[in-house]
Amino acid sequence: MPLNNSLKQSLKSSVIYTGLLSVVFVIFSWQKNPTSEIFIALPFFIILYFIFFTIDRPNISELLRKSTQNNIKLTSVFPFLLSMLFLLYLIVNGNNPLKSNALLVPYLLFFPVLAMAARRNNGKIDWFDFTIFVLFFFPVTLVDVRPSGDLPFNGGGFDSVYRIAVMLSALFAFSILKNLNDIGAYPVFRWKFLITTIWVWLAFYLFVFLISYPVHFIRFADDNSWNFARIEKIFRSIVSVFLHTALFEELVFRGLLQNLLGKRIAQAGSWKNSWMRGIIILIIISFIIGFSMKGSLHWFPALVTVFLFGAAYLFEKLKFQSMGSYTALAITSVIFGLVHFHSGSIIFTGLAAIGGWAYGYVYMKTKNTFYAALLHALVNSSPIIFGIVLAK
């Protein structure tokens, strides 16, 4: 049957991607971690990333959606298994979950799943969905879970069991239960998508250079020689940023928030009200954050906000994309930039918002968070690639 063949192809693809990533995991960890830690972490790494590469694929998600329909027991199995994997990983590495805040993790994993199960398949995006989104990811980003179950356990540049479990719980809640079926949180190779990612990356960094070089925010490194060590460092940086930072942030900001906003605005039938509310609120917040930070150019975050919303207004009027897409992109991009105020740099906060626009644009064109994450990883690794130094 076509469905069975489709499922087999999806599973085969996930196996291949998981296998390749597992090889990279072992190679990168080999020299920095004890062999015992690597082989303890490896089965957890394989299981979690195989699920991550599989769960949001359209035919898999549809099968899971039908299997858990109106069945709270089956729905609860997924966060339960994630919780057990996390706690088991801590235990086999000699940690007692009862002596840390790790017992908060099962609550965090169950929360979005049970919340969405209570309102699943209502067909609309409403404030309930945004409330669950905020109530889930706000504590996730603020609560410092220790130990988080790094892979390998004492660190190695890859993500932690906790963060992967959080992403899987969010995917199950929003993709499977809420039926947000275009998150695109699975790897797929398309030349068109890759070319889009590359040209947006180069265009973004040219823009950054034109803005930052005159104000001495960036400068060229003293040693720009190319050698094997630098190439290895670039590759490690891209892989590490991609898995440890980019995938999580792009799932949160692009696959979920931008996606939810775009659908909500389209559902309302008009983008102008959302655009107006967005620019007023975010300009005020941009000024507050800008003037609360040390240094000069306090107005820069607000200027970037005006610039991005101006671009969104123009593109909405020209109908470059479906209604509300660019308004959602502008709102998400500015929020993304403002949450980077912790960097302590006004310029970096503004550039992060512009970067958010680039990531969101790639997501909008590909409907795949992996390409947005790839762009994110390339941008974060660009100082090594281009041989530049960012001002502190």
C-alpha cells in the first residue's frame, strides 16, 4: 500500500539521518570524553534524535494523531516515556534526581501535552494556544535544570536529554495534538532550500558588515590563515551551534511562534490591526530595553523595530506572501532580538532582530525549521568562517 511505503521511506530517512549524526557525535566526543560516558550516552542520543527526526513527518504525525484521538491514556504515554528516559539517564550516570530540581522536568513535559489534549482539533488558533506556549517555554528558558543530562554527561558540545525532551514534548503537543501540521521539524534535503539558506546567509552578513564595520562593532582577526585546524573548528562550531542552540530556538521562534502568529493573523482576516498593535508595543519595549543598557546608540533597537515593521508593511501591501506572513515575521523577529538583551550589547540586540528576520524568512520559504537552524548555525559561526572579531 502507498501509505505503508510512505511510512517505510520516512522511517528509512530518519534512520539514515540518525546514523550519520551518531557517527559525528562519536567522532566529536572521542577525544574529550571518557569512552564509558560516550557509550552510555549513545543509546539515549540515538533514541531521542530518531524520534526528533521522525515525529513531525506528515505521515508519521497523522498516524500518531489518529492513534491518540480522544485517548488520554495513549496521549500520556509519550511525555511519560520522555520523563523516564531523562530520569534513567541521570541515574545511570550516578545522579539522584531526588536531590536536584530534575523532578520538575516530568511536570514540564506533561504540561503542554495535557493542555493541548484538552483543546485538540478545534481548528483555530486562539489565545489559549499562545498562553500554553508562553507558560511552557517561559519556565523552560528561566529554570536552570541541573543536571540537564548533557550528551555526553560531562559535556561535549551536543545538546542535553532535557532540551531534546522539551522539544519533543512541544512537537507532540502542537504538531500532533493541536494539528499544527507545517512546523517542518524534520530533516529533508532540497537543493532549492539549501540555496535559499546560503544566499540569505551571505546577504545578511553583508548587511551586518555594512552596519557594524563603520561603528567598529566588528573587525578582521589578526590571523586569517586557512588550515586544517580552522576548518575543523568551523565544522565543530556549525554542528555544535546547530544542535545545542539553533534547533531549539528555531523551533520555538519560527516553527511555533511565527507559525502560530501567521495563522492567527490570517484567521482574523486582516493584518493591519496586528501590525499596528505589534509596532506600538514593541517600539515601547525596544526603547525601554535600549535605554536600560550601557553604552550609546540606545535608540538602535527601536530603529531596527521600525525598519522591520516598515519592511513588513511594504511586503504585505505588495502581497509577496500569504496575508499576515510578514507581520508575523516582523513581530517574531523583534521579540527574538529583544530577548538577546542579556548579551549586554545594544548593537548585538538590534542585529539579533535582523538575524531573526533572516531565519524567519528562510523558514517562511522552506517551511522547515532545520534550514532556519542551519542558517542560524552559519551566522553564529561566521566570525570563524570570515575571520572577524565581534566587539564585546
